[in-house]
Amino acid sequence: ADLVAVLALYRPGPLDAKLDDGRTMAEVFIQRKCGKEPVRYLHPALEPILADTYGVIVYQEQVMQIAQALAGYSLGDADNLRRAMGKKKKEYMALERERFLAGVKQRGTAEVRLAGEIFDQMETFAAYGFNKSHSAAYALITYQTAYLKAHYPTEFMAGLLSLEAGDVDATYKNIAACRERGIAILPPDVNASREDFTAAGDTIRFGLGAVKGVGSKAIEAILAARDEGPFTSMADFSLRVRGQLVNRRVIENLLKCGAFDSVERNRARLLAGLDEVMRWAASRAEERASTQIGLFGTTAEAVSPPPLPAVVPWPADEELSAEREAIGFFITGHPLDRYEQDLRRFTTATTATLRTRGRELAPGEGERNGRPDTRPRVKLGGVIHSLRLKNSRKGDRYATFVLEDREGVVEVIAWPDTYRRHEAVVQGGAPVVVAGALEISDERCQVIADEILPLARAHAEAIRQVHVRVPLAALERDALATLREVLAAHPGPCDAFLHLECTDESETVLALPASLRVAAGGEIVPAVERVLGAGVMSFR
């Protein structure tokens, strides 16, 4: 019953409209439910009707029941009263008031003064009352989805991601929710993915339908070929999945987002050999179709596919960029990952909090065209995408772009003065920190940039200490000497500390001398991680 009532009350009218005592319907309900004020009924006949809602008229059906019990309304007349109250038309309400009072007087159920007070209460609450049958139906769905989210979170989130796949903002929000709950999001896989998102144990696998350029017919062809057995290589895939629907662009986008990682992890190698593999597959398909046998009786199946060229794997940033190009999101990581622990030290918001709490931010104290500028000031980190350079009416160049963090995206505008000062920084794919004024409305949310700094520089300027975890049990020979060389090669203003982790789970912290102070930005993070492994550095 409480869930049904909550859904009826959690709407603009009951939450915002003030009663005579200055409180809202929702506040009165909460106070009475929690026992902070007594439940009162203006007439004994109202108790069985309003007991479930603590004497508060929440549902339209309650208005109808009161009119029946006190004034003898028929069901049809009571429904007309409900409609009149919902429309809030004074002329109709005046007529209904007279009719209600006459019915009460005729039945002798209450004094005229009390009957008027009851009608006034009905009119006040019924203006925002909700249909109980609707609220009960919503409550059932709410309970079912809440149960699934609590007990089957992976399956629930996979279904939600599939349902809202066409809404970019919702997908960002859902992926962020999965990360918060520790549910890993895996890239598409030609050997494991279906068309939509699917639960895979405690993880969620991206669907093939999320890959740009891969339509339903192409997916049907891939799944049909996979029914005969898993793909063992890109050449095997190219030979078994033929046709115009699965062309070079489709395969390129699949490999860029990691869909072939299960057969070859080096995506650069796959891309470098793609054209040769596709030519081989086309030739083998023609030979199969011709039913001809070679001079020495060699069939098409005996001809081996061309080997993939030896190519250096893409750097992490390039691999992430290719993922986003192919699927619209960063999957296996994010350019902000290396700054995640410290990002809050030099930013004040994320793209998600801009929309949820942006209106609550304190007014700014800046100036705009010589006038006070009260727009809230924000500072957030992200990666620049969809960069567009435009000219103002005066011919001055300015920039608009989308700033993406781990939780979503926000539109940013750098007007000519800001763009001139930060032109070198405003580049597509660049991780930056943007400081500026927040403009938010029902239709849009955007930041008018004042300052745009490289994220690494902002990070370095905010950091005073660099801490390095050294797991002694897994330490390779000469690793400490190599680590010293790496730190010495990146001098800077930050004090450095080593956390020596022993096999008995104890830890010894060593403060390094001033001669080994280091920089918090640049290439020090990947350089240290090449010696000790990923995730060993933190900043304070």
C-alpha cells in the first residue's frame, strides 16, 4: 500500500503545491506515517476510506467514495465530480459544491459547516489526486523491477542497456551504474555476443548491434555461421561469413572495438592484414563455387590463409580511440582512468552531477560584458570529441565540442577570446580540464569555457606527493634500480614515497630524498607501470 501511495505522491502537484498550513500533500503524508502528528478524520465516515493513506486524500477514487458515503452520489455522478475537480473549473466546482451540500443535508450525515469543510478538503487534495488503479499497476511493475535489480543485477542491467541502447545519455548513465556496482562491461565478441547486450556470469557483454555499420541482417549472418562452430581466426570468419552485408567496413569496425580479441588480441595486426585476408577469402569462395580441382588435386580448403603481418600493438590511448570510433563508447578503459583517484582534487563536477545538481550550485561572482555574471562556475575533466570550429558574425573563430567523462557528455562552447588563448589545447581526442560557467535549462545543459588546460598539466599542478606501491613478492631482479632510473629521469616538484609491500601483508613506507623529487605528469605513469605493473601509482 505504501508503494502505491508513494507513486501517487511523487509527482509535481503533491510535491510542490502548498496547502493552507504551508506544507505539501507529501509532507503531511510523511509526518502522519512516521507518527510525528496524529491521523485526523473530519468525519467518522472518512476513516474506512482514508485509513490506508493516514487521513490524506491521495487517490481520485477516494473522492468518489466520500461523495457516495456522505452525499449519496451514484458511481456515475461521483466520476463526474472527480473530473470536475481535476479540471479545476470554478463554475463547475460551484455547482458540485451546492449539490454535495444538498446531498449531505438530505441524508443528514453531517452539519452544513462540516460538510463545506470536507468539500474544501476534497477540492484541495483532489486537484492533485492520482488514479489508484494506475498507481497500483505502476507499483507492481516497480516492485518486480526492483526485485530483479536487487537479486539479478547483471541480467537486469543487460536488459536495461538493451532497452535504452538508442539513448546515448541513458547508455552512459547505465554503464556508469554498472561500474559502480562492480559489473564489468565487456566488448563485443564475434564468438560470444548476440545482437543485444547479454549477461555473461557477473559481466555484461556488448551486443553486436551496438557496433556502427553492423545491421540486423549482418548479425543474422554472423550468428548463423557461428552455429556451425566458433570462429578460429579472422580468416576463418571472412571465409564463413560472406556477402555484401558483412563487408570490409563491418569487419574493420568489429576488430576496432575488440570483437576479434578472442582469436587475436593485437588489433593493429588484424587491421594491417585485413585486406589480404579478405582477398584470400574471396578467392577461396570462388574456387569452392567452381568445384574445380587444381593440377595436383589440391582443393580450395587445403590452401592456408595468409599469415598476419608482425605489427606493434596500438598504444592504449589509440586502442581506446578506435573503440570509441567503432562503438561510440570507451569499453575496455577510459583516457581518464589514470587520473581517476585524483580527478576530484582539481575538478568540482562530473557530467552526471551537472544535470542532477547543477541547479543547486551557488551563484557565480564573475563578470560578463561588464555586468555581474551569476551563472554557477564549474570545473570538470574529460576528453574532447565532435570538435567544430566556427566563425562569429565578426569573423572571429570559436569552438564547440563535446566533453566526455566516464559518466556522460556535456556540450562546451569556447568563444573567440577563450579559443584564442587555448587554441593549441583544443584538439579532438585531447584529455582536458574545462573551467567555466554552467548554463542549464529543461532543454539543454552546456558549459561556457573560460579556461581549458591539458589534463596532465592540471593534474601535475594539483599534486604534491607521488606514491608508488612496490610488491616485493613479484619484484623482478634489478627492478628497484630500474625504478630509480625512471624516477630520476622525470624530475619535478613532488615528493616521492615508496610503499614496500611484504609477503606477510605488512608495509614499509620510504620517503625518497629531495634529489628524487618527481613530476606528476608527462610519461612517468606508463614508465613506472612498465617496471612494476599497472595501477601502482597514486597522487596526493
